[in-house]
Amino acid sequence: MPKETVHVPVLKEGRKAKKETSGRYPAGIINLQVLGSGAKGAPRSLYVFTDQTRYLFNCGEGTQRLAHEHKMKLAKLEHIFVTNNSWDNTGGLPGVALTIQDIGVPEITLHGPPRVEKLFEGTRRFVVLNNLKIKVANTTGTGFGDHIMQVDYVKLHPSRTEDSTEKSSSSEESLVDEDETDYYQPIKGCKRQLEITQEDVEQKKRTKVETEEASDGEDTDVVLCYVCRPRKKEGTLLIDKCVEFGVPAGPLLGKLKSGQNVTLPNGNVVKADDVRSPDCPGPVFIVVDCPHEKYLDSFVRNSVLNQFHDPAKPEDFPHIVVHFTPTNVMLNPQYKEWMEKFRIATKHMVINDSCIGMGSEAVHRIQAKLNLLDAEMFPILKEEGVESFYPVSEEMRSSVNFLRKPESMKDIQVPVIMGTTLFKYSLRPAPEVDSASPFTINPEESVREVFENEVFATKLESLKTKLSTLKETGTDIFPEFIFLGTGSCIPNKTRNTSGILVHTDPDNYILMDCGEGTYGQLVRFFGINNVDEILSKLKAVYISHLHADHHIGLVQIIRKRFAALKNMDLPPSPVYLLAPQQIQTWLHLYNKNFERIRGAYHLIPNAILRKSGDTLSEENILITELKHILGFDEVLTTLVRHCPNAFGVAFKHSSGWKITYSGDTMPCDALVELGKDSDVLIHEATMEDDLKQEAKIKMHSTTSEAIEIGNQMGAKFILLTHFSQRYAKVPVINENFSSNVGIAFDNMRVRKCDLPKIPYMYDALKVMFTDDVDEMEQKTLRRLRRKEFEAMNTKQMSLKKSTNA
């Protein structure tokens, strides 16, 4: 899809000029700020902010979205440090790279374990970085340094004892170690049992050989911790002292300021130390990650880390240690003992699975508003710990422990700060916990905001009356749709990228597309106590095409689904993956270089599901199994008009209903044929009608084009999704939005019987988001005036040319 990048050179030049004028002096401000808390469903990421440059430690999936919401500008980001190559630490790298490329960052340096750069090799087909250079630091050395700080690499290695072969207590870790053959389980009740073929066996052998070959000469199991020493800040010149020593105005003051001793005209020597404040030593901080107990021996015995336990070096103690280590390892007696050896002044900040809060305020604000329209369709989200973000008292705010330790960590007898998004620890000018509270989540305030518009109360009452008198539309629950992402291209604070969970019957789900952060959306919607059950019932994932915003979250879903099955003591079984064949290149590279996921999915290429006359062009045993499990009579695809290997799909259930999903496409006759007589068409509607030409250039549909496709195929109801992020709250609603057309929102649950309700909500939605609607109307008006002006100029120029002729 074409993307304009003419602005990038201008941004790069501006960035270069700012950097040259900022000087190369030690930082006067250094703050450690949590971006992703590491809570279940949230990314793990720490942003180190200075007045000259920025650093990011770990970059979990969803980092890009949080940075956007909280205006944590990435324009000065120069270095990203990764502790280990788990997707929990790297899943957000592609999205962040695209963001910083778009704002003119010319290059980024990636520090991490061997092969971390392979992530970009694997994603280069769908994450195009023509204007961003990815440099890879040589971490086989001792460290890295710039004018801001020195960073020492501390390498951890797994124990090679017999005990280290035991599987981790962490569910995700066991995905790496699990024997692939465990996934090839026969499907209960199927007429044709799935068997391990010779091809499967040979593929397993090839994967093993390739993995061994890839690891030759590389310490692929290494984990990195980082000891960070900011450069000392030289003392300032004390003018009153200079006057006292008789230093005249002029160049001698400059020499003293730079630390040089000077001789006065009368022969007296003035030492710089006598007329300057003391130098400010760099406040040391350490970032550690011990991802598994097999690294514990290497961790607790590491001489570089243990030097900071020495009380004989009071000037070199770490002000704060940041722990990415998972909870189960932190609770190990060896780890706790290691923490307790630091002096009491050292703080410990935790960014891991014991934290709570996924970091977004915006998703709760909009959900609280939409909940007014229909509490079942827009339920209050079940994110754990939301109550902890409500405004806190001044007494709690001033306490280091206002983010209290959970019960699971009560036994750790050191000062612990539980990381939460926007929590800040200042290292310079003075080491201290920032007294300002992190952001708050207050749904009541959002509701009050809506009712400030007096018209809304009237519209809401009218809506409730209409819904109560609505003719009985049936009680059909299935299919039920849970929209996890309804935005296009990149996530914003209210619309995530594409993801639609379809509940086909009480025991089965299928996921259609899987943008970055899809797993986090599941956690937010269902809650951490229920998400494993949902994932255990997820039988298939459909990927429409290979643009990153439609599939970059797939790896995490595969990993978390495996963990869910293990957590619930269910036998491991592969998820059926319906996707373009070319996705295998990416998944194979990830499997070979990072974590073994090959056995956790069965790929069914979309192409073999294409309709050819009245029959499938090809069918294999996996398709039969898939239909049997999900109760489908038909699963058919067709190529659509977007990018190579982009598909639309139609599912027809044995109970009679049929749904069609367009993926991304321009208006497409083949999709009309595929979706004939669908009960529900879910169609992309990226742009408003006024931007039809732009939609055509980018190979998308406008709202009216999507509605027309639905009408042509005879769809009973049309649900529009995949809106441009310019429509953050609500798209432009025009006269073509009839009684069978609905708008999708993130975190919206729609049962089949709920569909007729949606069009009645349009009047209330326009008032609810009146500021956004007014702004869009003004933009549309300005575009029309500009087009009229350009057309008039063109006409005048033509007349002038004809007159001159």
C-alpha cells in the first residue's frame, strides 16, 4: 500500500540540526519512566528520559500504542536494550521501528542477545524500513558508551546441569521445550484422524538441524543485564567565590569553569576546586532479568553485579535496580537473598507479571461513554487493578510504596516499587521518586463529560425508548462478535489494529486477523481470570493478508494459547491457522531463531480454500478437521483487491448462518459472489466518501463503497470496521447508513440478535462525540473548498491558454 514519506527528509534535517546545537554535555535531567508495566496483557518496557536523548529497555507488544497515548515522544530515541529474546521483550520492536521511521529518526541502535536482529530480517517483507537504519551493537564486548552514560553488558548463562533440563514453571517457557509431536493429537469424534506423516517427521528433523546450525558459534541462550553509569556532571562556577579570590572578569573565569587552575596577575594561584561546586557523580542504575531458574546460578554469582553489594564503595551504589525478572524467579530464596544484600538506600522497581494495570486511560474513557448506550454491547472492561488508578491521597502519593506490593511478593524484604505506566523515578537533578501520581482512570468523570451536553440526555432517552419498542428480532446469540481492534494501519489510543473474535458456539471461537496487542485486548475485555478459558476454546485464527497490522500479534496468541491449555491442565493441541502460505517464512524464522512455535499451529493456506465454480480447488485433511470442530459446512476464500495474496473469507455454519469478512480491499466483485446471501458482512471502511481517490490509491474502500458491496451480495446486515485513525472516535455517518448498517468499536460485543439495535444509536453517537464530528465536518468542508479553488484555477488557466492561442 503506497505511503507518502516526503516529510521524512525534512524531519531528519530538523533532528540533525537540533542535535548539533544541543552540545555533547552530560545530561542535566535523567528520569526512569515505566511505559509498559509487564502486567498480564501489557508490554514490558522502561523509558529512560534525558534532556538530550532517550533509551528504551525492552519493547513488548503494545509499546507503540502506549507511547502514542501518553505522548511519550520517540523522536529522540537512539538506543533500545533487550534483556532476552522472548516475544515479551521484542514483540513491540516492529511497531516502534515504523513509528520512529515516520517521525524522521534516521537510525536506531539495537543492543541485545545474539540474533535479536533476526526479528527485523523476518519481518522485512511486511515491516518496510527504507528510511530507518537498524544498527546492531556488538554485545560480545564489555559495553557501550556515549556522552550521556556508560552501559556495561552483564551476560547470564543457563546452568548446564541435569536439573536445568526441567521445564520452567513459566508456561511460556515450556513452549520452547515442548516436543512437537505432543501437538499432533487426534481430534475426538472425528471420522478422519490426524496422523503424523513422514513429511512431519522430516520437517522436524530439518528444523532441528537448522536450529543447531544457526547456533554454531553463537551463545544463543545468553541473557543480558545492564549496569548503567551516567556521566558525572561537573560542578558549576561560584561567582561569589571567584570575587572572594580576586578573579577578574574575562577568560580566566572560563578556564576555572572548565576545571583548570589559573594564575592571577598578582601571581596568586586559584584552584578550580576552590571556586566550583563539587562534581555530581553519575547515579548508577541497574536493569536485570533472570528469566528462568536455570539462570539463577549465573545471576547470583556474577561478579559485576555483586560488586554493588560491597559496603566499602558508598559512592558507587546503585540508586535503583529495575527487575524484569518474572515473579516465580524473584520468589526463589537465592534471588531474594541477592536483593537483600544491597544497602537499604537502593530502591527496587519491578516490571513483571506481578504488576497490575495495562496502562491505557483512553480505552476506559470511551467504553464508559458507550456503556451508556447499551451495557451488554459495551460492557465495563474487566482489566485487573483499574481501581488502583483512581486518584490517591497525598499521603499515599508521597510514599515510595504507594504502589503496594501484591501478596505474592510480601516476602521480599527490600523497598519495592511496583511498576505502573508513567511511574517515574528521577536520578538527576536529585534521586527521588516522582511525587506526582501516575495517570488516573475515572469512568464517572467521562460520563459527566457526556452529560455536559444537554442534548445528549434527550437523545439517550429517545434511544432507550426506541430500543424498548423494537420488534422482537429473535434470541440468536451465535454468531457473536467481539471486536478487539477496529482501526487501520497503526493503533491509536481508542482503536487498536485489526482483530475480531467470533464466538461460533458455546465451546468454540475463531479469531479473524490479529494485529499487535490483540492478546492484551482479550485480557482487557475478559479479565485475567477468564482469558485462559477463552484461549482454550480458540480453535482457529484467520489471517486475511500479510500487512503487519493484521498479523503481527499472532506469535503472542500462539504462545498464550499454549500457556492457557497448560494452565487449565488440558492436552496441547494446535490451533488451525488459515493464512496466506507466505506467512510460513516469518513463522519459520521465528521458530528457528527465538522460540519453538512450529508445533503449536497447523497452517491451512488460504489459497486452497478458494472457490472454483461450486467446488474447492483443493481440500486436505486439515480442512475436514477444521469444519468438524467448528461446525462449518463451508469455509471459502477469494482473492480481493488490496495487495498480493489478500483474501476475503466466508464461513457457513451447520445451523444455517453465514458470515463474510472482507479483510482489506477495494470494492471487489469476487467478494460479492463469495458472500451471496450472508447474514453478516464485516467489511473494511477505511475512509469517508470525500476521500474516495485516496482510498483508491491505498487500495481501500470508503464507507459507502463497503455498504454498496453488502447490498450487492444481499447481506442482511453490514458491519463496518478498519477505520482510518483520523476517525478515532466515530466515522463520518452519511445518508447511506441505513437500518442494516452498523459501526464497530473496540471492545464491542455484538450477538446476532443485537445487530438491529446499532443503527438506532447513530443520533446519540453524533452528540456523544460532537466535538469530533464537528472537527471532521470542518475538515471535509475545507477539502471541498480547496478542490473548488483548484478546479477554478485550472479552468482559468485553460481559458487563458485558449485566449492566447
